[in-house]
Amino acid sequence: MLLTLTTTHRPATDLGYLLVKHPDRVHSFDVPTGTAYVLYPEATDDRCTAALMLDVDPQRLRAQKDAFELSQYVNDRPYAASSLLASALAKVFRTALRGVSRDRPELAAGAIPLEVRVPVLRGTADLVTRLFGPLGWTVAAEPIPFEPEIGGDSRYVDLRLTGELRLADALNHLYVLLPVLDDGKHYWVAPDEIEKLLRSGEGWLAGHPEKVLIARRYLAHRKSLATTALQLLEADQEPADTEEEAELPVARKAPLAEQRRDAVLAALAEVRAARVLDLGCGGGALLTALLRNRQFTEIVGADVSSRALDQAARRLRLDRLPERQRDRIRLIQTALTYRDDRLTGFDAAVLMEVIEHVDLPRLPALESAVFGHARPGAVVVTTPNVEYNVHYEGLVGMRHSDHRFEWTRAEFAAWAHRVASAYGYTVTIRGVGDPDESTGAPTQLALFTTDEEVSA
């Protein structure tokens, strides 16, 4: 799966500064569906091309439930541009998507000549033109023919876009419209996808003639989500009311992941923790927030996956951190179901969306290792509230393919009180996210505390 970005702005190699990827190196990134590479087939003062290549691992893809019987083995996912490529683009070009550049701020803020090539893209030439044309691109979408023995054109095109745009605008166009053309996201679409759409579509989506089609396809044809997104777009587009009693603009809600992180940080502040464990840290989303807060003087991220720890190290940019910052944080590989002396003596530990990934028969081993052996002064645990799942349109089964279980509020409370009693903790339980009167909040949080003092 391939996408290339070319500029003839002089010196063209400044593209490397905008993408924060040096033209003399091959950069690799682990992504949930494989490995993404960024390299430069050409890099001169007159012309520079950056290539994003996604090597999809078929073993890490999930079959679509509504596809034909052999879709797990026969599909176009490894080579046709799709939401997989858009997700990789968002990860490897995160800074460029925001339109900022430490080294070339003026260049990032202005339009430059760009050419985008996507050799294999699902869609018709007409639809591609309707989507990209209104955004200032000159569109060339050449249908890809079938083999001569078959004849005719396939449902794929070879896409070339040319124009003078800000690089950030070009990347955001691609991030939104590649999944729209593919019309089949590789992951379940949650309500927080609305925020992603509005953020990436800022400045262009509200006035796009195909905004309804874009919203519906980007949000996987979930009518309620598309309706909400379009209402928010209309609210942004309306002129300001000068009357004194004008209604306030519609506020955008923070995604659940952000609300969950903030709830965890609030719980840690509540117990005045300074030395913190992030158990099952994954790719480092919480670690990044912990590192930004000077309250936390020692931070340890622990995970059983070396791949996740490598991803966290890259996300934190550990190799670039100033020494004082680098001394505050370390990453260790360990299994949470085994005792590890390196995890003892901390003020607090966090298990954020972790326990549901543990097989139920192994959960007592985690309890013993964390609450018994490591025994931090406080433990923060979050997990999905399965009762809330009825509000997720189109969700069948659990929220993630790797979840071993999801608990009701009563089941989570019973577990939390049993663990607290067994290991000498007091526990309080609260919801995270907008609660529903009958089903509660989407996420459950338990804060376990002891009477032992934590460091000031």
C-alpha cells in the first residue's frame, strides 16, 4: 500500500522538515495492522518525494463479518489504499497534520506546489473528482483495467492530485477522504470518530458539496453519528448572532479516551501520588500525559509486549528528551500476572483498560501481583461498562476483539470490593463519560486506597 508526496518548492528537501522525517533515512513505525515506512525515492533541491508505504500483516487484520466466506483470506487490504493507510498517515505525520514546524514555520503556514500519488485506490474517477476537486486539487484518476483476458476496468483507480496547498491541508484531505472512498473502515467506529472528522475537516468540510456523503461514509453509515456531525458542521457555519440573547455555540465533547485519561489523572492528583506505575501501558498514551505533569517525579511504564514498549518509547521520544525529563521515566517489560520486585514501593498504580484483556482464570494472579506484592499506596482501575454497549449502534459482542470479558456495574463493584477486602484497601467507584439514566456511564473507574502515606 503506497502513497507519495512530491514538491518542487525550492529547496524541495525542506519537505523533510515539514514531515519531520530526514530524507537520508528510512523510517519505520509499528502500527496495529503492520509496519509503516517513510522513505525518499528522490531528494534534490528541485524535486523531493516522500513515500509512505504500509506493509500490512494479514494475521493482524480482522475479517469483515458481512463479507463473503473467504474474505479473511481473499481481500484487497494489503494493497488498496483504505482506512489502514489513513491511520498510518495520522501516526507517522502527526506533526505535519497539525500544520506546525519547528524548523520551517513559515513554510508550514503557506501553500506549496504538491503532487500526491495513490497508485491503487478503491473508487470511480467521477467520485474521486467530486471529493477532491472542490478542495483546490487538479484530479487525474485513471481507472485500473482488469487483465486483458477479462477486459474492462476494475473498481480501482490510479490517483494523481496536483495543486498548491498547505501540506497540512493536503494531509487532512487524505486522512478523511481515503476511508470515504474505501467505504469500509478496518475498526469499529465509536462516537469519538465525530471529533476526528470535525478536527481534520476544519476549514473545508462544512462548505464541501459532498459533506453529507463524506460524513456518512467516514462514520461507517452510522446514521446517528453522521447526523450529529452534520449538525455540528452547520453550527460552525452559521454566522454569529449579534442579539444579546443569542444561543451559545454547540460545545464539542471530548472523546471518551480523553475523558478517561483525565479521570485517571484526577484520581492520581486526589491521592497526591508522585511515583506512579502505568501497568499495561501499551503505546504510551497515558505515559505522555504523566510526563507532561511535573507532579509525577518517577514514572514507570510496564507492559508484556516489547513491541508496545518500543511504540511507547517512540511516542515519548525518549532518545530526544532532556536528561532531567529522561530521568523521570523508564519502561520495563513484565507480565502483570507474575510478581516483580521492580514494581514495589510506588505511590500509585494505574490499570487503565487492562483487566478486561486478562483471561478470567488469570485475574487472581494479577490481583496478587499488583495488590498483594507490589502493593502501591493507591490503585486506579478502569474498564468498560458492558451495560452501556446498547448505545453503540452496530456493535455486536464486546468493544474490542481482545477483550476476554466486559462487566456490568454490579459485577465490577463486586470484584472491586472483594479485592479491596482481601488486600486491605478501601475502594470508591465512579463513572467516566456521559452517564445514561438506565445504563450508567460508558467507563467504570475504581480508586483503591490504603491508609499508608504517599510521598508529598
